[in-house]
Amino acid sequence: MMLLPLLLAGSISILPPTGAATANDSLEINYDQEQLGFAAMQAGDTMTAIQQLERASAELPDDPGRLINLGTAYARMGRLIDARAAFSRAAASRTHFDLILADGSVVDSRRAASYALRKLDDRPSLMIASGN
């Protein structure tokens, strides 16, 4: 079972297992540092996270962890079409594994991606009133 820290849809922080990492350790378990953009996302540096995640796409094109974090970063920047595409790819990916959520629960990456899509759909949309 592969377990990794992940940020999901801006509403759930995914944390490493207790004792698995310290503040000085990479929180990207089973990944090279920065492949998931986790530290940048945790620090609120969404642009850096997007750059890291997009760079990692050559090595991890269909990796659900990378796609979910990329979708989360895109959503934070208001790039909702790109976010939906990343979450949809993760939900449909042949590759899937378990993720540990902040509350300690373990969820299949496809379910996590589907949840992220639902949360994206639940976002309030901007309504612009016309003067006509």
C-alpha cells in the first residue's frame, strides 16, 4: 500500500503518518522532493507548487497524487477548468493507491479525486448582473 501526504481541494490537508516526518524531512513520501509541490502548497506558495508539479509531469504524467495536488493548486489560483481536468484525470487513472487524509483516514486516490471534483462543483460561482 502506497501512502503519501497530499493536499486535496483546498479543504483537507493530507498529513504524513504520525512520526513519519519531521519539520526537516520531505513530506513527499515515496517521491523525490518537490514532485508533489507539497511544501510549497503548505507554505501558501501556490505558484511555486504549480511550477514544481508541472515540471514533474514528464516523470509522473498520470500519477494521481501529482494530479490531485495540481488540481488543488489550479483551483486555488482560480483556474477551475484546469483543476477539473487534473482531478478528472486522477479519478480516471488506471494507477491508484491509498492516501492518508489529515483526519487519519485512508482513501483510494480515485475516491479522493472524485471528492475533489465534487468540492469544485460546490464552489460558489460568480454571478455578474447585467444592467440591461
